Amino acid sequence: MRNVTVEEAAALLRGQDQILILTHRSPDGDTLGSGFALLRALLSCGKRARLLCSDPIPAKYEYLRRGISDADFAPAFVVAVDIADEKLLGAPLEAQYAGRIDLCVDHHLSNTGYAKALLLRECAATCELIEPLVRALGCRVTPAIADCIYTGLSTDTGCFRYSNVTPETFELAAEMLRAGADFDNINRVMFETKTKTYLKLEALVLASLELHFGGRCAAVTITQEMFRESGSNETECDGIASLPRKIEGVEVGLTLRERADGSFKVSVRTYAPYDASAVCAALGGGGHARAAGCEIDKNDLAAGKARLLSAVQRELEAR
């Protein structure tokens, strides 16, 4: 693995064709916004390119790929966006592309360095790196590309409310508005619109609420049975990870989501000075200081949850 600059990453892409872009499983606005912004830029440069995700893309993100036709080719160059570890690709893509990724563009300092070339900078969203990469390719930031980048910025910052926001984040958002981003509609879809099935799921999830350590930690669980009862599914879980942290007095919020195979994805959200990535590291995960994730095996739920809570307790007592 070698670290590259934006200009070096652009040079790598300019010298290639038949480029495959990979996003992480359980896709969010930043991995999809980054992926589709880069895809649109490459297509405008005359490259053959396509994007893959191991999970279905949630319906609310459909506008990101509007007007893009699927291409079928054997990839000669593979790019991963917003992916800190190959295991986050999801089993199908990991099995096919592990060890074959030529370039990774990411903003997670926990990146494992799996790609041959890595464009990495800690910032609010990977889209903050994609925008200068698009320009370095010599591409104009069209309204469609601006939509993609604004989506990544806004979703990874909780509509610019999280502590990861910097002056540069706001400046880039303003540039995307000038470039024609449909921010009003994007904000409505991302932050103000909830489906009826999501509302049913949220009610079930809140009923699972547990408080620990004198109310400083809150945990909720999403089960497959809840999905069946509500009519919802994993694509509607984006907003739930932030729910436990919204409770008064809570400094660490935990969300345990059961996957179809019985394993659990854990999302940890914290307020300063508590480090979510340190909590998740105890279970082999990682991420950012205020938002991180890890996994618990289906045969290890009780013990895994106990380790998770022990890690939370250590973090709370260390500050």
C-alpha cells in the first residue's frame, strides 16, 4: 500500500479504463454519494465504469444513479470508496475482490491499508475527497455530481450537526449549492421524510431500550422479527443508530441490529470526550471518535454484548 495525493489518484484513474467502483454493505449516503459522484465523473471522461454494492441500494437514494445505464465488463481497475476494511464490502464482494483493490478513497483513520494505493484524509465525509478528485480529473461538477457530494456531506454530518463538521465542510456544501445541488429536496428526503414502516419499526425498537451505568449509556436492539412485524427492512435503519444518544443524560448510544444470518451489527455513537472507535476496537471494529461500528457473532450474543458494555464502562471511567 502506498499513500497518494489527489493528483496522483487522478493520474491513476486517467490511465485506466473499465473501472469498477465498490461501496460498502449497508450503504449510506457517503459511500453512495462518493461512488456515484466518481462514477459520473469517469463516465464524462469517456471511461467505462460501473458501481457495485453487495446490498440493495435504499429507494431514497435512487436519485443518485438517475440516468446512469448499467455497464457489463470485466474490471481492469477497482476502486473502493468510504471503506476502511475489506470485510465491510460484504461477503459476495469481499470474496470476489479482496486483494484486488487498486485504489481506496477514504476518510477513516482506521483504514487497514488493504488497497494498492490509498487516498486518505480525516474529514467529515469521503465526499470531501471525491470533489477535488473529480476536479483533478478535469471534470465539471454538474448538478447531478453536486447532488451526490452534497448527499455524502449532509448524511455523514447529520445535516451539519455533528462535531466532525469543519469550516471546509460548510465551504464545500456552499460550492455544491452553487453548482446546482438540489439541497432542499435532498434535505427533505434524508432528514424529514419517514415511511410508515419505519415509524412502526422505530416504535418496536424504542420498546427494547436499556439504560446502563446510571443512564449514561443507552442500548436498543433491532431484530429480524421487528422487521417482519413492521414491514420494514435493513435499508430503513439509517436513522435508528442516532436514537439512543438523543436521550437526556446519555453519552454513549448503542444499536444492535440483527442480520439475516443471525449475527449482529453494532453501531456506537458518542458525545465528546468519549471515543466510539475505542469502544468498538474491543470487539475488532473501528471508525470515528463519535461514530463507529463492530460485529457480534450469532453464537456469541450474550458474551459479545457483555464485552461491549465492559468496553463502554472502561471508556466512561477513563475520561
